[in-house]
Amino acid sequence: MPTLFLVLHGSSDGERERLLGRTDGGLNKQGRLEAARAADACRRLGIGLVASSPTRRARETAAIIAESVECRLEIVDAFDEVDYGRWSGKLFSELVADPEGRRFNGDGADVPIPEGEDLDAVIRRIKNGLEHVCPRDDSGEVIIVTHAEIIRGAMRLAESRPESSSSIYQPEPGRITPVRWSKSTASDVAPIFP
């Protein structure tokens, strides 16, 4: 059963204060260091493909990894950040003051994102993305550079449960999260942790 290695993109300016969503800032100095550390770790994994979210911070992280492991880079829209609609780019302090934002933070899936993406649709696109990049032969392992919510969604799918400990998992920038995935038996798979 193939293992997919999910990597949270490196840090970018403003991410501690704002919900960046699909805003397109690049890596900062710390983010480039995190990407380089992830690239060093990836050299030992026998990588055949680096897939990336289309956001700039993910693409820049993925490019550092792909160059390091000397393999191709593919942009996969399915691994894009959640579209947070009106909340994109807002300060976290503003979201805490917003009643819908507070409810979303507490209940998540039960609260729609204003002018944003339906969370069930996010899970469907993550599954489609995993199916798309899952190795079909011995062409090497796959790195997926993406976002925290997408990593948590992939873990949720791999665990085949609606709610799990993956919902509280907080990946760190540049951290590699391995997930076992099989196109034919997705319900039989479980994540592995480093």
C-alpha cells in the first residue's frame, strides 16, 4: 500500500495574525529554511513526484523539495487551501469577534463559510487529488505540499472516520506527515505518524 507524504508549506508573513486562505504570499526567510529541512528529509524517501497546491507559499516549498530530490513538480488544484470566502485575509482577532467565525471555530463542519467553500466539497476534492497522485507502479513515493486543513482532511479520509484525532492535529511548517493510501481500498487504510 503506497505511502503519501504530506508536507505543510513553509512559513509566510502574516500567517500568525491572519487567516491567509488562498491569499498568495510567498515564503519568508523562516519558510525557506523549513522547506530546505523538509527537502533534506525527503532525499531519503525515494521520491518520484512532488505535487503542490497552487498557492505561492506551497509552490515555493514544493520547488525547493523537487529540486533537492531531482524530480518533477505537478501543481494539483485539489490540494489548494480551503476557500474561506469573506474570511480570507482577515485578522484572527476579527474572526473571534464575528459570531459566525466563533461558531465555525467551535463546530467546524456544521457552520458554512460565508461566500466560501463547503467542507464536504473540500473532502471530495482531497480524495480526488489523492486518487490522482497515488502511485500506480514503482515510480517512487509522492510528496504533497499543501495546507493544514488539507492534511487533516487527508488523514480523516485515510482513517475512514467522520471525526478523529486528525481534526486536532496541528502540523508544523515543513513537517512531513505520512499517510497510507490505496485507490482500491481507501476504507482499509490508516495514517502512520513519524
